[in-house]
Amino acid sequence: MPPKTTTASSDTAEFVELFKSLGLTQAKAAEAAKNPKSAATLRDIIDKHGLADKNIEEKQAVLLANLAVAGAKLADPERTFVVDAILDGRLKSTDQVSAAAKYLEANTLPIDQADFDKQCGVGFSITPTELAAQVSAYITSSAASGWANLGAIIGGLKNSAELRWANPLDVKNAVEAAFTDKFGAKETAKPKAKEPKKNIAPKAHGETTSSSASTSRSVFSEGFLGHLHKPGGNPQIHPHLREQHLKATGGLVYTRFPPEPNGFLHVGHSKAIFINFGYAAHNGGKCYLRFDDTNPEAEEARYFESILQSVRWLGYEPWKITYSSDHFDELYALAVELIKRDKGYICHCTAEEIYANRGGDERGPRKACMHRTRPIAESLEEFEKMRAGFYKPGEAILRMKMDLESGNTMMWDLVAYRVLNASHHRTHDKWKIYPTYDFTHCLCDSFENISHSLCTTEFIASRESYEWLCDALEIYKPRQSEFGRLNVTGTINSKRKILALIKDGHVNDWDDPRLYTLIALRRRGVPPGAIISFVSGLGVSTAASNIQVSRFEQTVRQYLESTAPRLLMVLRPLKVTIANLAEDYLLMLEKPLHPKVPELGTSKVPFTRTIYIDADDFRLEDSDDYFRLAPGKTVGLFQAPHPITCTSYNVDPVTGAVTELICRLETEGAKKPKAFIQWVAEHAASGSPVRVDETRVFHQLFKSDNPLAAVPDFKADINPHNLEVYTNAMVEVGFWDLAKQLYAQARKESQERTEKALKASATSVEHSDDGTPKATSEQLVGNEVIRFQGLRVAYFAVDSDSTLSCLSEADGVAAKRKDGDRLVLNRIVSLKEDSGKAA
């Protein structure tokens, strides 16, 4: 590197002395002086507040140095506010200072002090007894079955709202103490000494999902959900309706997840699934999966199957699977009753005429159409003609006679029934008329005795019409409550727009891992428990959650950090010949699958004369800030006994690219290397290395956070570099045993769970001839259950395009590649260390 200028050196020395006067040690002062921008900010803080030689405690000095970095964008008043909070002891940790800086970037002074304190952990305290109680309750409510869950439990508690600001070491110690009480000493979880060591695959589905689902029990007992009415607390037009409801439900919470089967669920639906199923479970109640199948023109069998599969994959089992079409006869009878009560009428207006009567473009006064006052008998006759197929679509509709003078557009005589010439997947050609959502939804909620009809805030205006219809028919009236929907920035969930992406070849299908449909996230390898952890960590309120995709990916990383086994992997192999080893040299190394989770077991890998490293771990030009391999340089190999030194290299005579490194194994007298790199060995006898046919690295599909703002349309925002494919990546040979174990364990767990679900279900969810989806163990298991961290590369999962014959072989058969096998890996998420890998 070129020498620093005298001026720069002088400035740095001046900064170091100034920062030492603040209270920083020599080392920390030098560290703070490295970055000119943050150093200048820290100098301003010291000068403006007269902090030099004020005998500030070292801990507070460190916090001020952290503020200079985290609060670089703050204006002077906001920065002063944080400085005061540090000096008076309200902010006690770097985490709090970072949170304060972030808060004041988004909220300028004056601020809501109580909200600031809550968001930044000011005044937080918890006694050891309180901490132990929270930890114990959390573990009891989770599916933790042993010490293998330790990391996931600690991570979940640290991310929970209650313990966000608790001392991490205190949390760790409390969890370990609770685990010892519940599962015995940690040593008892290890294999017996006399038994050979073997790999222990982590729970592939149910355990991690259930554990994650319980990470925020307070979501259901506090805030929006905690303030919902008790069963029976929703007002009724007649007292006997409440009594009948409570008798039918036994006073339990009844919820439902009611998707329309006209497409695939996306990440936003995971919040609704979590809330409806989770709230019922938290209160010991029941949750329906109800298909809102009132539009046969848009419904397909594959959507029904996919919805049930996604719900079960996320870890939830419906108490009953029902359909709006179960109630077509009842709905029709109530439509007739509505007309008889003079609260419904048959209208022959066109859509344009209805729009004009509602005020048109000018939003003028509303007026009733000529059919609104037709005699009841005439409407009944016309409705029967609709049912008999006398009218074509659009020629006649049943409208509810509501309140045209209301300020709520959802009270302007909504449509209850329309004519559709389409065969229904369950009722076939029985019906020529079908009820609308506005007529069906509240009535089905009533039929099923739903105590809490939970939906997103776009239905707030519909609450009035929901309650109007129940009262108009004098039936039990559920209570609708609305929560903010989940949006992940930089994604598109519109069915129409996704279809356009598929049609134009920008993505392959609904399960393309670049999309944020649940089937796409599953195929990419995102664990279901990570999605539940993400959703539960957001909390539930009436405000919409517009979340950066980076936050979602960080949750996935945190989840995988303590659950994913680690394998040696090189993405771009570069051959290395260790010249001072014999041609037949072989050393079998046993390495842990996770350094912090010994319960995951070990794998054995060969170390030979020929190994492969990642091409990114070598360069021809060395420098003081580069610590990996270069000519004449020594570097360590992860979990290998000795480092290597590059003595020479070979290049391609045509391209000049380096094709092989000649290295020396440093078996004696070598200093501990400053860096360690990943590697895999060439050893045909053991099947090493495992060659990956395709490694797919997905990037964001769109360039911006808001593709819909692009001109001329969202497709103009597509990132042209959203996919990289590597065709020569290598993984350690331990992959085969791990893949077989993970898949077998997932299969076993899914079978047990499905058998339990079928026994517990109030109605059979087995396959029926009418296309009703069935609960099967296959819904929960696919190639994606094989997840691992490629050491220093990324987290990966096996793609559905893969064919691995070993997955179907019996126990005792050696897991290895067979003829016809094809291995395709998907990158789930990158590692946090990626940004610094070039150093």
C-alpha cells in the first residue's frame, strides 16, 4: 500500500490524543480515529459539549464513539439529545445508542419520550426471578425437545419484545439453567462413549416451526390481539343468539383463515395464517381453513392443494377444512329470506348505470335505481328465474337494500348474487348463480360460530355491511377486527403481475425462488420456522408493516445460524497441488457439522495431495490488508491440521488465468495463520468432492423498493442480474450422508404429524373424489428440507429439480451419487460475513 501522507498521519495522531482525553484507551482511540468521517463527527461531539478531560467513564466514551458512527446522519439537535441520554445514564449499551440514532433519523425533535424510551430500552429492568419465569414459560410453550434446540430458543428469546433489551449473557445463562432442569446435564445428550460417532440430523420441520411459532407468545396476549373481546363479548341483536353461540363453541375462541382459491399464497398471507391459527391456539380454541370458493371462473384444483400445503408447511393444522360452497343451499335460502324482508331486490342495471347512480365521476348525489322499489313478490320471481338460468351474466343481480345516504361506500346496495355460467369444482352444474364475497363471508362466519373474524385493514369499511347483513337476517353476528397487512418491499404479489412475469419469461413459474409466493420461498429453502419467526417479530397492530426485504433475510440468517449444519464448499474451484505430500497421501478428518451445536454430529472428509480452494481466496498481488492466499503467502485451511504456503502457480497459455497453485504443507514451525479458507479434497475412492451440477444464486428480482412506481410499468424495474448460475461448485463428501439423514428424519416427522392431525381433525381431510385437498405427509417434505451452510459461502438448500437416488434408499445403504443423479442447489440467503470476504 502507498504510504500515508504526513498531513493524514498528523490528523490521525491529533484525533487519537483528543479521543484519549475523552476517556478512550489508546487502542480504542486509534480505532475511532481510523475513519475520517466518524472521527470528525466525534471531534464535533467533544468540542460542542466540552467533553475533553471531563473524566467521563470509559464505557460512556465508547458509547459516544459509537454515536459518531451510528448517528453520522443526525442533525445537531438530535445528536445532542442522544449525547445527553448517554451522559445521564439513560442509554447504557451500544445497541441502545444505535437504536436511538435510528429512531431519531426517522423522528425529529420534539419526540414522544415514552415511545423513545420503549423503542430504545431506556429504563428496562428485569429481575433474575422474572427472567427465569419468562424463559421457563417460553420453553414450555415451544416444541423444544433437547439441547439441540438451545440456540434456537436463545435466539427466539433475544428477538422477543419482552427480552429485546435484556442482558444477552443473562438470557443465555437462564436458558441453559432451564435446559438443565428440563433435559438434564448437557453431557447426557451426547452419544454414549461406546457407540461410534454418527451424524444426528436436526429436526427438519415440525420442531423448528413450532419453536419459532412460539417466539412471541405476548403477541397474542398484548397489544391489538390482547385487547380483543372475550368469546361472547360481541354484541347481538337478540340475547338468545349469544347464548346459542356460546353453547355451540363451549366459550372457546373460533377463528378461520379464508383464502380465495384463485392463486398461490404469498409472504403477506403468512401473517394472516400466523394470526388466525396462532390466536386460536394461544387461547385453546379452534381454527378453520375455509376456502372462499364462490367464483368458479377463477378457481383451480391446484390452488386448493397449494393453499392447504402452504398452511401445513408453515406448521399449522386446520381444525376443519370447509368451503363456502358447503353452505350454498343455506346461503340461497337466506337470500330468499332477505328479499322477503324487503331488504333485497333484483336489479337489471348495467355496471355503468350502477356507477352513475352512485354519483359517477363527479361523485354527485346518489340515487336509487328503478328496481329498488319493485314488489317483493316480483323480486322473488326474478330471483328464481336467475337460479333457473333464464338470465345471462350481467342481465340480473340480487342487491342488498342498504343505505344509499351513508358516507360508507360499502353500504350502497352491494351485490349479493350474480349469474355465472361456470361449472363449480364441487357443486358442478347445480348452480347458475353464485353469492358474492360481501354476502357470503359474514354469513359463513356466522354458520361456523366464528368468535373473532380477523382480517386486514382494507376491510374496515366492510365491517358496517358485515354487521348490517347479520342483523338484517337476525342471525348470530361475529365481530370483525382488522390488523395491518404485511408488505415486503421490492416484491410483487399481484397474481396478474406475476402471471405477466411468467408469460414474458422473467421468472419460470409461481414457485420461482425469485418470487415471494410461499411455494417459491419454500423451494428456495427458506425454513417455515424462519417465516413464522419473522412474522411474530413484527407484532400485530392496525398499522401496515412495510418491511425491507433485508430484514426478512436477516431473520432467515439468524434462524439458520443455529439450525443449519455446515459443510466445506467452494463455489469457483481452483486446483491446489500440495507438492510435499505423496501421491497416495490420505488423512481422514472428522469435523463437526456445527461448532456450537455438537448434537448435530460430525462428518468425515479426506485430506489429500490435491485439494480445491475457492478462486476468490487467491490473488497474484499481495497487500498488507489481504490475509488469504497469494504467491509466497501462508494461509490456514478450515479444520485441516496444517496451513499451506503458495510456492508457485500455473496459468492458461491462452487466457493467462491461473489454473493451478503449487503449495507446501507447513507441518513444522509454522506460525498461526491470520486467515483460514475453505477447501475440498480430490479423493475418488470416497466420492470426494461432491460436484454440484448447478448452484443458483438468486438476487433481488427488482432494482427498487417500489417496482410499481417504475415507468412505463413494473417490468421496467426488473434487475437484469437477478440470477447467477455456477456449474462447477464442489461440496464435501459428507453431503450425501447428511442429505439422506435430513430427508429421512423429515419424512418420519411428517408422517407422525399427519397421522396425529387426521386423528385430531373434527372432519376427515382425506382425499375425496370431488377434488377436495387431503392432508398427506408428502405436503411437508421436499428436497428443500436438505439445508446447510456452505462454509464462508452462503446458506443453501437442494432444489426440486434435483434427483438424488440415495433419499429413497433404505437405512444401512451407503449414501452416494448414482448414475442419473442430478444435484441442484439454491442459495437461501448470503452470510453476514459476505461484505467483508474480500478483505
